Amino acid sequence: MTAAIAVVGSGPAGLYCAERLARELSGARVDVIERWPTPFGLVRGGVAPDHQVTKSITRVLDRPLGLGRIGFFGNVEVGQDVSLDELAGLYDAVVLATGAGRDRRLGVAGEDLPGVVGSGDMVAWLNGRPDAGDLAAVVGRARSVVIVGNGNVALDMARLLAKAPAEFAGSDLDPGVAAVLASTPLRTISILGRRSAAQTAFSPIELAELGQLAHALPQLEPTDLPLDGEADDPVLRVLRDFASTSSGDAAVRIQFRFGRQVLAFRGHGRLEAVEIAGPDGAADVMAADLVVTCIGYHAEAPGLVLTDGHLANSDGLIAPGLYVTGWARRGPSGTIATNRAEAHEVARRIVAELVPAGRAGGVGLAALLRDRGIDVVDWARWKAIDAAELAAATPGRVRTKFRSAADMLAVPGL
């Protein structure tokens, strides 16, 4: 009897799991369901637009789908167009690879002021995701930016805000977003972290990129660095280089401030300042037109139990026939390689536990969605959208993305 498996989410976690299932279960029907007309999840919509080497992983993820071994149901939202219970009735197993899509909150006063933006919302705008809010007015007036967090997302935010227009060559940054960034009267970016310089989660490679920007200068006080014992740490080496060269002039100053905790955001009608506590506990106030919080994300799953921001599970199993992988399983940590290894682990568990029951699978799902009038995007139609975006690339860009699902759905199939 042929097995039918649905994978909800087409980012690396979902596609790696689907590919391994299709390989291990000869003859099985594996379908990937994605709420957007486009696949690849955060590789397309979350990786910084100037990090095209990372985005090139889509060529690997594309292969099994392009070979027709895996079905693609794009523009289908589980929970809206089809319920999870309905999928359970159509498939022998369902895998949730839906990521962690909502910004964590600091939980301090003033967090809802216009001008306080979560990194997830900021990344969505920078990447031209269909669900992105319009941040042009907020970003366009920013002279003083505060970035809260000491991980690579914080570095991404600082780098993208501080880059000169010419430094976006070869990216897929949206032309409208690029115009806003080019006109922003930015002067200072302050990167705040609660912990010390020795406790950051920065990658030394990404940190070093800030020192290579044309019109920006990273700055920090030597007193913010450990005196001894950790001098060979690669992140601290980069920070020491910044401290030794931070006295020059630049259009934009990127200031690292360690041991600072945000107490509140202040403003009348919009953000005007950030109240912080320093290493000695003393309160201070920093002027700010824009704050980007980079403190992590949590999953969303109506009807399912969340534990510390991810779906409650036991080694990838939520309930009989229902599995989870990726950030939805463990929270927003690790790399694409981490997702690959975990997705293969979950796929092996499914193979061992699967009991095919002759369910309708993709045939049944297609019929249900057709009856409901859902405009499903299959793989060939996605490739037409992809070709149209590549053809629309402006000089210095690798593609120009469609900014709305409606525009994507208007592209005729190949």
C-alpha cells in the first residue's frame, strides 16, 4: 500500500525532511504545503538580502522538487484553507516545519510605540515578503538607531542599515527598500547586549563584515573588553581590532555597548528614547528614532501546545502521525546544516513508525482545495514566478521580487 505524507512548510527543515522521506520510502507520495506561492521559507524571506551565498542553498533544495518526486502545494495556508485535522485524514503522517515566525517581546513599557520594530518584521520588509508591513516611514527618518541583541541577526540589522547603496550590488534587495535606506539620515547605530563582550553569540565572520563597510565605523571602549584570559577568542579579536581603530571619522558610527539592559522605551506618539541600565545598574537615556529588537522568535500553532516558544514534542513526535522539525521543534537556533541533520532524523523516525492506510494524499488534497476555490501554485508555476523575478532584475541586483501574493498569482504558468 502506498504511503502518503504531508510536510507543512518549504524551508530547509521541511524540504530536507521531504527529500529524505521520498528517498527512503520508494513509491511514497510526499507533498510539501506552503502558505506562500514561493518555496524556501526563511532562505528566501529571512536570510539577509546581501548574503547571496547563503541563499544559494535554494539550488540544492530545488532539485528533488524539480524532479517531480515531491508534490508542491503553494499558496495553501494550513489552518485557513485546510485544517490540520483534514490533513491528518488525507495523509498517513503530517510533518510541521513551520518555523518560528513571531518576534519575542522584551515586555517593557513603550514596546508598542511606533518606531520599535522586531527583527522578524524588519527582515520581512527588507526581503520584500508578502506579509511585510510598510516600514519606510519609520526607517526613513532614523538618525539614531538602537539594536537590542548580541547575535548575528543584530549584526545583519546594523550592516544593512549602514551600507552604502553601491555595497548592495549582487543582492536581491528590493528597489523601494534600497531607496529608503539610501535616503535615511542615519548617524549612529548602537548595539546593546545584556551580557559582556565575552558572552556574545556573534559569528566572527559576520562581525568582521562591519569593519569592511565603506561609510561606517565600528566603535567600542577598550574597557568593555576582558583584560585577559580570553584574548584568543576570535570574536574578541575582532572587537579588539574595532576598539583600536575606532577613533576615526565616518558617516555612520556603529557603537557596541555591552552589559546594558533595556528598561523602557519613551516617546509621545512615537519612539524618542530608550531607557537603559548600565553595568553598574545606573539608569541612562539614549535618544533613538528606531529600535530593532533581535531577541529571538517563537512558533505559532493554534490548537497545539507551545513550550518555551516551540511546539511541545518528544524527539520530533507531537502525537501519533503528527511530527515536527526545525525551529518549530526546538526553537530558533542552529544553522541550515542543523536543520538538515534534524530533518533527516525525523524522517528516519517516520519511516520506522509509518503504517500506510491507503489515504487519498495529494489527490484528495487537490480535490478539496479545488472545491474551495483555492488558487494552488504547483512547482511549474513557481518556476514561472522565479523566471519573472529574475528577468525583472534591475542593474546590480540578482532579482526583483514580487511584493504581493496577488502579483505572483498573476504570472502565467510555464
